[in-house]
Amino acid sequence: MKNNTTFGSNISLVADDFGVSDELDKKIVKAYTDKFITDISIIVNTPDEKFNNSINLLKEINNLSCGIHLCLFSGSTLQISPVIIKQAQIKYLISNRGYFYQPNIFSFLIPFPDKKLKIIEIEIRAQIERFLSTGIKPFFLNSHRNFLINYSLFYVCAKIAKEYKIPYIRIICEKPCNFSLRSLFLVLIQIHIIKCKNICNSLNIKYPDFLLGFNRKTNVKYDKLKEYVTKSNFTEIIVHLQHELKIHSKLDNQIIKLISSNFIKKLSIRDFCMYSNHSLE
């Protein structure tokens, strides 16, 4: 799919983890209303009171571009019972009390068997349905701790996105820029990235041409960052505002310089999909 817009090089700044805490929620809302970020990504498998408080904050925002930060490796399950956990043999993923474990990132390289994927799909649908019940429209899906780097899970989520007419999904298409473990991981998943793009193209779902923020210790220079962005029609930058309203320390200055330049337009994912003549009909 060619990500066509009328603007040239476009950048979205997506604040992940909305819903984690009241303090973080307020920071994200302020960054959004101040137009520092373009999109908000909400975790929905939170306790009822916390979830309702977060939703009420979102409903107060005008011109909201929001998506679902699917969570399979933190917090508690919304739908999967202890009996199902035992029957499906997914104790390595969820405890008997219904809380998700936090796996090593390299474990995402291993495909999930179909039997386990069907159980995980129940939880993914439950999280999407919970958000849809609020009346707020989600414009994108992404994942907490980036579990969508697993091809099996990505394929399930992409099909569900198509079904629910969610027009965009995050692909971890970041460039390896140093010698960290995450850069090594980015090298290992290059085939996965191609396969994920092919899935999205076949389902008519949007995705970023370039992504920044997965490798938190990247030391990419400004000129190289500028090159990546200008060669991409749409760049997504992951923002974690729990770090004192910063992005990632080594990238802060470069990104602020980049988004202040005259060759870049900040564009929300919602508007990107709209101006790309996107259709899920």
C-alpha cells in the first residue's frame, strides 16, 4: 500500500500508556492539548474505576485522535479465565490469578500455536470491545511492550483491525542504529516487517513507513534521522511521557529540531488515514 497524502513528509507523535496512572494521564492530555503530541494510545485492561476516569478525560478532548494500546504482557486479563489458561496451556503467559507475565523480548521471535492464538484472540477482542463500548472511535492499534513484533500475533490483530474498521496498525519498522540488543533484534525481524506490510497491504490497512522509539538507546545522528524521515511519507514516533515530558533522552534534541523544521508536517494518525483516501469498505 502506498501511503499517499498531500503533505510530503509527515510525522505523528503517539503517547503510549495512557491509562496507567492519573498523573501520566494528565501529562498526556496536556501534551495533546498543547499540540506537542498528535495521538493518544490507551491501555484498557485496567480496573473499572481507573478505566472510567481515563475515558472521561478523553471525552473532554476536542478533535481527538486515539487508538488502543493492546496489552498482553502487563496487568490483568479481561476475559481469559483460569480454567481456560490451564486447558490451553498458556501458564507461561498468564498466571492462575489472571495476571500477565512480562516475557523476554526475544521470545517474540517464536510463533504462537493456533490453539493458543485462539485464546489470545479472545482477550484482544475483549479489550477492543471494552473501548468501543465507550463510544470513542479508535483510529489505530498498537501494543504494550511491542508484542506485535511477533508475526503470529500481528496477523491476528490485523485481521481484527479489518473487521472492526480500524484503519491503522503499528509496525516496528525502525532502523537498527547502534549495537544494542534491540538493534540486533531489529535486524532479526526484517523478514517479519516485510510480511507484516504485506498483510496490511492485502487488508487495506495503513502502517508507518518509518518508526522511531522502539530502540530507546539509539544514537542515530540528526542528519541520518532527517534522511530516514524525508524518505518516508509517514513516520510514527513513540512517545513515553512518564519520563518527565520527554521522548527518549538521546533523541530529544534531534526530534525537537526535526518537528520544528519546515519540511515536516505533524499529522495525527486519524488525519493521515483520512487524507490518504483510506477506505475499509
